[in-house]
Amino acid sequence: MKHLLLRSFLPSGLLVSVLILSGCQATRELSATSKPTAVGDAKPPTKESQAAMTPQQAVSALKAGNERFVSGRPRSRNSLADVKATASGQYPFAVVLSCLDSRVPIELVLDQGIGDVFSARVAGNVLEEDVLGSMEFGCKAAGAKLIAVIGHSNCGAVKGAIDNVELGNLTALLSRIKPAIGQVPGDSQPRTSKNLEFVDHVAEANVRLVMEQIRERSPVLREMLDKGQIGLLAGMYDLSTGRIRFFE
Ligand SMILES: [Zn+2]
């Protein structure tokens, strides 16, 4: 099964390299095609707009963003203007943890632009100390009002955990997903990576476990959640439709 998992992961790694290598080119194209910002265009959050936003409004903003993406009507942006507007400070309204998968570029599928969200991406959207620390930075130090954990269908990392794949440092990463396998009821059969329904059940269980772990493992975030200063949102992205099914 190792070769199956590698096939899922390698394109992502290659994509990252290509994106890094083509970064300058992308900037030139952006410069050539960007249109002036019109009234009503999306703009990055400001200190004032971030402070005024409630956790529930942040939830609504992410839900509405995915609706716009799915309906093919993303908001127009002037990304270079946004770069300039955010150069001296950032006031994102949410921290989003999602998978490394190249098919889930989280800002795109949530129709968010530069300065809108802190994005933490790691295979299988697993929670480890550095991600938790990043969430604490995003919320406690930088004022974000929401933590969102977004898993997805047909996840290669989840399949790897189910298949007990062992590969270098990936072995430890996949071990973080394994507790989710036991959370899926026994009547979901067969319990293999070939059963995509089972794979998606495990992926959702993993998202739910991560949500619990955020509360359990971070006294900083737990206190903010208990005081209603931040919210917690979860969802599953469907690779075949682009839609996120949210659950809180
Ligand atoms: Zn994945």
C-alpha cells in the first residue's frame, strides 16, 4: 500500500516546488492582469473590523466564502493592493487547519484573500504542538475570532493511517490519525482504504478528535472558548464538488 500513498503525496510536494519556482512569474502575471479595486470589492480585515467581528460572524464569513466558491462567484480582489494594505500589519479573522492536499487550497475554496485567515496545513490536518502554538498565536496574540478545522474526502493521509503505512517521519504523523479509526462504528465495513465511505468516516472522526484536542491541550484556547472570545468550527471538504459540509 506504500506506493499508493506515495502517489497521493508526491504531486503535492512537486506542486510546492513548482509554485516556489514560479513565484516570480506569478507576480508578474498578477501585476499585468490586476484590475483597479472597485467599490464593494473584498478587502483585507483591518484592526477595527477584526475587533468588531464576533466569532459567529467569522463562522458566517467562512460559510459564505465557500458558497461563493461553489457557485462560481468569488469576490473580486486586487491582490497587489491587498499586499500593500497589509504590509505593515495583519488582522486575520480566523485560523484554519486543513490538509496538505493540493486539491484543497483552503483560501481558494473559502474565497478568502491576502490577510483574511491564518492557514495551517499539514497532511491529515493533524494537531501537534507547533500547530497548537500557531493557533494560540493567531487567536491570543493576533486577534483571530475563530478556529476552523477542515478535513476532506478521499484523504491520502487518512488512507495511510488505515493501511499502517510506515515511511520515515510520515509514520509518526500518521500515528496521530489512528485514534480516529477506533471512533468509527464497527458496522462500517470493510475497514480498509479501499472503502472510501469508511475513509471519509475516519477523516470526519479525525476532525472531531482534533476539535476536542484543541480544547484539552491548550488552556489558552480553552479559556478563550469558554469566555466566548473565539469560536470553533469544523467541516469536511468534498473533493468532487468543492463544497464544505460544516458542523460546529
Ligand atoms: Zn488529506
